[in-house]
Amino acid sequence: MSRNIYLDNVSVEEAREKWQEALTIKATTEKIDIREATGRRLAKPVRAKLSTPSYYASAMDGIALSATDTVGATERTPVQLQEGKEYQLIDTGDPLPEEFDAVMMIEKVNQIKEGIVEIEESVAPGQNVRSVGESLVKGQLILTVGTKIGPYDIGLVLEGGVTEVTVYTQPQVDIIPTGSELIEPGRSPQPGQIIEYNSEVIKNLVLNWGGKVMQRDITPDKYEEIKEKIQQVTQESDLVAIIAGSSAGREDYTAQIVAELGEVVVHGVSIKPGGPVILGRIGDTPVIGLPGYPVASALNFRLFAQPILYQLAGLSTPETKEVKAILNKKLVSKLGFREFVRAKLVKLDNQIVAVPLARSSGVIGSLVEADGLVTISEYSEGIDKGSEVNVELLVNQSKPAETLMINGSNDHSLDLLKNKLAQQGVDLLTQPTNSLAGLTTLSRGESHLASINLLDSDGQYRQSLDRYFPTEDVKVVNLAYRQQGLIVTAGNPKNITGIADLVVNDLVFINRQQGSGARMLIDNQLAKLNIDSTKISGYQQVKQNDVTLATTIAQGGADVGVGTLVTAQVFDLDFIPLRKERIDLVIPNQYWTDTRIKELFKVICSSDFKAEINQLAGYDTSQTGQVLTDGPTSR
């Protein structure tokens, strides 16, 4: 099979225009029972078949009477009425007898004796009476074309005597996930296998946009099988989405198959993430080939398939909502590509800032965390920090004032904290870097707080704070203590006992990045033992956190590295303790009275939170929640 090449590298607008011109989009309609029409869009107006009420009806329980018989009635001069001749008992909804023209509510009627009542106020003609057509008049317009039918609409339509309505047919999207490496959710992936979830993301986007979905089984990377599946579904579908195989790899067949069965209109759009998208048609059916990376897949489907689906449903694509924010980090991008950067909106120092999230097209968690997208023009090499940007919202409503941003050392306890805060209406945005990076970010006013586990060269805690906050007071709050040590291969086959063993010839070490507490620990220990780091195999091999470090060791890429006991246990690795270290939160005084910080402090001090932390191996909450005095607060 010949290797694919890109046919195009066009802009978003040109790609949309070319695809639109190649397609014949026609919305279809169907008649359905109004009782099954929730969420559907009307294709024809609905008019009442009858007036409601169709008779003069009592609006409440009471007595029917003539208004003229009540003239002059007061507490001092009450009027007595005789049943059958001058009044008649009536219930809500009952027809008003022809000889009467008003209703007196029962609470204002005094029973004098059998068949005689007394009233102390007058009523006007028509009082407490529903007139004919008060709710609907025969022929009256009930609902207009394009109405999204809701519960109240259904009740009104039924009241008007209508049971069947004409709605736009829900466009059906067939989703074909491809890839020999894919396995169904629920199975444990082996090396080289990937859980297939892109189709679930695409399916639910379609459902949110009012379509319906036929989700096909995973098709392996076999040309004829993929071709047969595509041929089959294009006969049954309004739009076909083929996931993966859209690029230029040896087993990327989508473009060739679409070209063989129909027409490839566009192959390649100048966007990041997700350039290798395919827009085509087979017969009259639109076909979109999506990249396999989850973020690229979702964003491309949103950019190109959403407008087509809305047209098929007889609707206009809804306008995107945007908010303005200040970019809190410089973004560098490549000329010639329009880049969509996921961002979180946070209220920081009394202004709304856009915090860029992970830019990798494989990190779908960034879409989960994101409030919206910051677009970098294809004619720009980036956007400077502090620039005002438009953020296209991905959520119905962003809540920057409820988001709390923390930067610094990562820790398992932060996940527990995030979950607890969410229950209190606070969204904790964690930006895991390292302790020194957390302090740097905090000192520049780019976060609300930092998480740190620092050990200075002299073995003392917290001296680094003085370098970053020489004049500003900050609070240092203990989050927990944890056990830090050497994570080693399961069974410890190389009999590692401590730091001194790292210079053994056949042993491969894996390090942590500069600025992390773990790196400061290992360098401090090496200095104490007068060990030259250049003698350690793998010292220059760096991982950004102990989870990726432990993964490398578990997969045989190294023998030992520095991390926590809980991480070692998660990966079924051995552990050699080195020290018990503190994980602290550094909070500038300017935020100490912030509502979000108050909620955080309340959670940290709660017995429930401490109990959850104590379930983590090697953790100690004896000082959790205490405001410590060995930081700048002692100055």
C-alpha cells in the first residue's frame, strides 16, 4: 500500500467553504407524537385545533351567581341568596350555568342555613370565570418553526387538541473507530494497546447537538475491512465520522478509501492540534476523517462537523460565546498554523486571567479542565503574557471567581483536596511543576498559592522562601508529611540499600528535574556522602514527577529513582525510605481572607480530609492545617 501524502494545508474557512460547496445538504422532516418530542425542533408551525376552555368555566371552588344580586353587599349589609334560584354550588373547571355570570369563592361564602348563604362583598360580571378561549383560541399559533420542544410546550400543544407535530429529522452520524491497537473500554491495555474512547466523545457531542448516533465496532487497520465498513454505513447515515487513519502513516488508509469510493475535498488543514483532517463525501453523504489523538479528534469534529449537523437538522449553527481575559503566560506558536489553546479562566488579583493548559493533542484532560479556547492566528508567532485575549467558551458558564489556582510540587493529597473543595463549590486548578517553579509563579502573582517540599543545601526547611518573598509576608500551612525515598524495581533484584549504591556499575538511576524537592534531596544526600553525580548512570535522565519516574522503573527503563512510598505501592515497586518530608502550602497574605482560601483552609482542617490522607501509605497528618512559623511569617 502506497504511503499517504497531504493533499492540502488550507485554512479553516477555506476548508469549510470547499466542503460545503461539494455537499448537497437538505434537512428532512418527519411527523411524530408530541408526547415523544422533547428536545426536537419544529419544522412546521403548530396551531390550536380548538379553543380552550371551550365553555365558560369556574376558575375556583365556590358558588355561581349573578353579579347584579351582589350589589351593595358589605359586612354591615350582607346579602342572602337562595340555592337553586339565586346561586348554585360549583367546582373549579365546572361549566358556568347560563343564568349566572360570576363566581364567589367558597371562602367568602357564609352558610346561614340549609339552602341559604350570605355574602359580604359584591362581585363583578365575569369575576372568577374563565372565558372561552382564555388559554387558546382555535387556529391560534401555538409554536413557531425552529422551536426546541420542551415540557411546557408539550402541555400547551395537547391542550390545543394537537397530538402530532412535524419536526426536523435528527441527523444520524455513524462513527467508525479504526486501529489495530485499540481495545474496548473495560479491558486492561497491554503494551502497544490503547483504550478506544474517541468514539464515545464524538457520540456525545452529536447527542448534545441534537443528532442520533450509530456507534460501530472497532475496525483494525486493514484496508478492505475499513473500506467495506465505510461502504456499508454511507448507505444508512447522514454523516460518517472515521476516527484515526487520517494522517500520512503506512496504515493510514482513510483518505485513499474515501477517494476510491467518493471524493476527498480537503486533506489537511492548517490548524493545531489536528491538522490531518479529511473532509469528503461518498455519494451524497458527508464523510469526515478525524485524527486519532483525542483533542485533535474532538476539536476537528466541532470545527467542521457541527455546522453540517445543524444544517441537516434545519438549524443555524449557534454563535459561539466569548469572554475577554488577560493571558497569564506567554504562548509561542508556529507561523502558518492557527492554534487552539485550551485555557482555564481564573479570577486572580481582581482580574479575569486565561491560564493555558496542556497543549498536547493527546491530553484529553485539558478539554475536561478547560473553560474555553484561546486562538493564536496563523499569522502570529504567539501571544505575549499580559495581552488581552478572547476566550471562546466550551462551557455554558465559566466561573473564574470560584476557581483557585495552585502551582508547584505535585502530591496525591492535592487530588483529595480538589475533590473536597469541589463539594464546597470551589474548583482547584492544579499546575504541577516543582517547588521552586511554584514559588516563582506565586512571587510573580500568577497563582493563588504554591505547594512545596523544599530542602535547602544546609538541610533546613523553608529558607528558599526568603529568596522569593523577601518583603512580602506569606502564610505557610502544612498539608501533610509523607515518606520520601528510593523507588526500586519490584523485588529489589540489585539489592539496593541506600544512596551509596547508586554508583554501582550495572545500576541505572532516574532523576527528577531541577527545582523539585526530590532533586534537592538527592543532591543534598550525594553532597553529604561526597559522591560525584557524574559517576551515577542515568543521573541526567530526568522525569517531571514521581509517577512517570515509577512508570519508567516498572517498565524496566531504570532500576531506581527518588519518589514517595505511596507511588511505589501504586506501581507494586519496592521502597527504601530516606526521610519524612513536609508538603506545605504557601499563601500570600493578600489572599488569606479570600473566600476560596477560607474554604480550602476549612477543608484542610476537617477530620474527613485528614482521614482520607491517612489512608495514603506513608502519610502523616499530625500537623495538617497548622499555620507554621518557620517561614517568612516569623520575620
